[in-house]
Amino acid sequence: MWGAIMRVIPVVVLTLSIALPWQAWAQMGSSLLRGSSRMVERTVSRNLDKVFRPKLVVRQGSTGPVTAMSLSQDERYLVSAVGDFSVRLWDLGVGREAARMSGHQAEITTIAISPDGRRLLTGSRDKTLRLWNLQQGELLKTETGFSQPLSAAIFLDQDHWVAADESGTIMVSGKAVAAHGPGPVRLAAQGGERFVSAGADGILKLWDIKAGPVAQQSLGAAVTSVAADAETVVVGLADGRVLRLDAALTQVGELGQKHAGAVTALAVGRDGRVASAGADGHVLVWSSRNSVELGRHDGAVSHVGMGKDGEFAISASQDGTTRLWSIATRKPLVTLLSTTDGWAVVDSKGRYDGNQDGLDGIDWQGEDATVGIESFAETHFEAALLPRALHQDELADAKSIPDGVRYPAKIRFVSPKSSGDSENPRVQVEVEATDDGGSGVAELRLYRNGRQVTTRSVDIRRETSEDGSPRVVGRFELDLRAGRNVLSATAVNDDRMESPAQNLVLNAEPPPPGPPKIHLMTVGINAYANKDLSLFYAKPDAQSIGGFFTKSGQIPDPLGSTVTIEDSKATKDNILAALNELRAMPAQDMVVVYMAGHGVSIGDDWYFVPHELRDADSDESLKAQGLSSMELKRAIESMTADRTLLLLDTCHSGTAVSPLKDYRGMKSLRLLARSVGTHILAATDRDQYAIELAKLGHGIFTYALLEGLKGKADTAPADGSVSAGEIIRYVEEKVPMLAAKYTDYAQYPTGYSRGKDFAVSVAPGK
């Protein structure tokens, strides 16, 4: 079913579904030749049989095999080890890779999470066992008393652990015991003070932590995996057999032999069913002697687990994937991918979630075309995809990309045809998009230095190309910035797939416009008309951001206009009016917008709650009086300034809200950044929303943001300036650490960048 993902990752092929209707996009605000740089045309090609059937490819940042995995007892956290010797912590409740831990110098072979979910054991071929604080990612202890690579580690309770290496030795809370002949030893906890060990010598032993070995069985073949609970011990053998024993090891029965080669992973569910996986890549679930196959990896499986309610299984493989399976439907739910700098979650239809660093390196690759995974953002991006899939939450209908979709429209520059110098600071650019196999041309987009061009199209023509396929030609007029101007053109087809960008560079020397400036707008609402919505840190946080830009002396350009809107002045009309004033700022300037207050999601839309809105729990009130992400999009795309940064420090106004519902509105903010070409960082999130702490004097998000602006985000590269991209990465990394340190809750900000990166602040002393 699923293919290899060491470098190439085919995704499972399923039945096509209904695509996002054209009318739905039109209702979302697409315009037809009305004062924007976008042009909407529906076209139909004669080549209706041309279908793009791609496979998912990790083009950049592949981390190789998943070598070990463990699921916490409460099923909140999943920890996996990947081929770059790092450990990745996944928060299944919010559906993302939350942290990574490094330190091992060789392949990690075993992982265990303590019963209370607070500690983590990792064992490696570097002959060390490491004990970690799971939530904070801090290394607590390194155990080096092993003569061979580690092969297994388990927790008996919060304080006691057992580990084993390939010499046949086990170590019980620091004391080494010769338990088996040479070769890897496998371990499984039975509960309480008992555990079992099994070795390459074919011996299975039952241990009491105080009394030592109390029973054993000779199984006649090397043991390659073992699992247990209080009533059952299950053993996998090198010859492919799966055996089942009672807890005392007195009765031995054979479930069957369904694997070709060694059984490499086992799990016992609470309902008595058994999951097995092997070197052949197959993942099975057993009930008595009957088994059903969930699917197959294109590599040996290193670990398998089962959910406590028996609804899902999880497997990790040498093919580089971690997959969650529905046991009832015997189909994959989602695949988890960890890359060098990021993460992604993809389901069988190609719907996806992930951070930008991860998604930037993932493509859909066909025989004669390749498009980035983000080309499908409008139809296939699903915020919080992982927990929504686990909870069977309703997802937007989408076509199955692996089953086949229509090709992206072809795009090219007609004039100018190639890069070069421009003597005129104002140029006319002509772009042509051509239907490719019935895909149509729904929209043209032109970007200057990553920012969508806002000047009017002076001419839009619908024509027929030489081969008879429809084409659309857009002619744009725009002002060039002094120096290098990167122009990027894309086309969106009728299925809302965006084509790969075509680029050219124009170098210009227009008359000096004066030094570029920074224009700042801050909104902070502590006092709402409805006093029940009152906050403590929104207003002072906004004032602190304003103070940084006006007083710190650490900004890269002179300060231009500043607008401060607080409390009762922060009405929807006043906020929109202030945003409208920023439209006229020159292309070379920078616009920074910071908003702090309440933010609420309704489906895939997001709303900022202005001062006058009294009922933030009412969808009708929010839609009528809230400031929507679509209104923010229209305001930002109308700005001329190439450099724009939107910062949203918001929390949910409700108390008992599903994290899944609360996070879905991030989709609209992400699409805002992608289509307009801007940088967005938002603190509204799925778990504890925006945490406010008296210890820090700010909300956690703004505290991290200020620390980053003051210089701590100057890391990649450490060149004396802090860019928008560096700020986003720093805050995304720092906020979860601060939340873990100061609270019992999780918070994960969301950032997205499209367009040219730019300096936001200057590190002190640089």
C-alpha cells in the first residue's frame, strides 16, 4: 500500500472524492477583474484524459529510518527516533512535532516512556542509555555501563527501569546481570515489579525485581520481539512465528506464522488483541488465531503499538514513516514525517498539516511534472489533521492526489522574457497561463520580491494557444524597487492547485525615494465592552511591542508612522481604518501589525474579537461583528509595502472549547500568508490558548517575541540582524519550552512565511 520514504515516499492510493467547488472559492472573496492583480477564468481543454498521478517525495531534509518508538500510556505523546540520531516528541493532542532531543552518537534502538508520562529513556548503539525530562526535553542522566549497543529499555514504574544490550546482559536500576547468551535482548513489563526478557538464545525469562528470575521457557528459535501485560506474554521469533504464553510462562500456544522473516515488533491491546509487524513490512492484528492485515511498509517495522480503546494501531518503519491505522476499517489514517528541520502529517488522500520548514522540502512528483505539497494548500491543507483523524472529526472533502488529479496550469513570462536590467522604474509585465490537459486557468498571481503585486491588471485576454488549448494572458504595471526585483508568476487551475512559480529578476535604478521606513500598528484590548472578556496582558504587551520599535534603537530602518489602538478605541471600524491607512506606504517600506486580544475560530475561519463584540461564543455575532481573517487578507493584500509582518497574540474567550475546533481557523491565516506573500506569527492555539504569566510580566508569546527581537533570535545565520523568518522559528521553538517550564499546559504558536525574508531588528552590539 504505502511506498518507501527513505527519499521517496509514495502515498496510498484511494478513491477520488469531490473537489472544492468553484463557487466556494468565489464566495471566499476571489474577484473577477475588480481592482486586483488576480484574474479568474474558467477554461476547458480538449485533452480531458490527461491525469497527474504523483508520489510524495521528501526532496530535502530526509532523516532516514524510524528506528524506535514509544506511545505514552495516556496516548498524549508519541516519541520516535530517526536516522539522524535525534528523538522527536509528537503531541498527539494538538497534532504536531513538539520538540526534538539530540545527544546520541549512533542509531537509537529503543525508547520507553514512564507510566506517568514525565520521563523518557533512550538507548543507542553508542552504548549509552539516556534519561530525559519528557516535557522539557532536558537530559537528566546518562548511563554508560554497557559493553555492547543497547537493544531494549523499559520502565517498571516512575522510578525503576530495566535496560539490556547485545551482550545478553540486562541492567536493573544500575545493576548488571548476565541474563542471556550473546545477542540482542528484548524486554517487556508485566506490571508491578515483574518483567520478561528474551534473547537470541531462544530463552524467555520471567523476572521479579527483588527475587530475580522466577521462571523460564526455551522456545527453540531466536526471539526478535516481545510484549506483555498482566495476563499475557507474546513472543515473536526469527522464523516468523508469533507465540502466546500465560503470565507465568507455563502454557505456550502459537498464534500463527504470517510473517516472512523475523517478527520485529509486537503489542498487546487492552482487549486482548495482539498487533505484530515484521521485517517484511506487514502490520497485522490478531484475535485468537485469526489475523487481519492493516497494511504494509516498504521496509522492516521497528515498533508497533495499539491504542487503549483498540481503535487504532501505530507502526514505525525503516522506510522512514510512522503510520497510524484504523483497526476497524483496516486503512491508514495518517503518516507522520520528521525532516531535518520540520515535520508533516499526510493522510491517504494527500490532505496534510505541518510546519513550513518541513513542508518546504516535500513535493508531489509525477513522471513529467513536480509540484510542491503546498501547491495544494487551498484544498488539502487541514490544520490539526492528526488529532482530527484520530477523533474521526469531519474533514473537508478532497480529491485523492495519488489516485490522480489534473495537471497544474503552465505559466510563462511573455514580456520581459528573461532577467535583465530595467532603465524604467515602472514596467509592464505580461504573463501567460495555459491550460494543461483540462485543468483550466482560474487565477494568475504575480509577486514582486515575494509580495503579491497590488497594481491593476491593465489588460486581461482569453485566447487559444497554437495547440488549441485555452490560455489567459495578464498584463500588469508595477513599480520596481531600487536594486534586485525578483518577479514570480504562478497560476491556479480550476481545482485550486497552484503551479510551480516561474521567476525572473529585473535590476532597476529608479530615482532615490529616500530611506525605507518602518510603519507600526499595535492593537491591545484589556477592557472589553463585555467585562467577562477582560484580559490582563493584551494592552501592556502591545505597549511593550510599541516601545521596542520606538525606543530600543534596534530597528534596521527609521520609524515612520505609528498607530496605537487600545481598549474602547479598538473597534472593528477603527482597526480596519488604521489598516487602510497603511495601503499607501511605499514599496520599499516595512509594515508591522501587532494585535493582542481574543481570537476565535469558526470552522476554517478565524476572527479577532474587537472591543464592542459582547458575545464571543456566538457564531452569528462573530461573523457580523468580528474582524475576520478574510478582512485581514483584503487589507494586507492591498498594501504596497513589500515587507509585511503580522503578529497575533490572541487567546480564546471560551472555557470548555475543543482544541480541534479552536485551531482550525489557523488554516485561513496560513492561506492569507501564502496567497498574499507575507509573514504571520500567531499565538492562538489548540490547547491552553495564549498563556498569561505574572512571572514573566507578559503573555508567553509576547515574552518570547520580545526576547527574539532583542537579539536572541539571531541564530540562522548569526549575522547581527534578526529576520522575520528567524523570529518565527525562535518563537515557535521557545514558547513550548516556556509553557512546559512555567505551567502544566502546552502552547504551540503557528508561523508561516511566504516572500522574501527581511531584517526586523538589529542585535545589540552588532
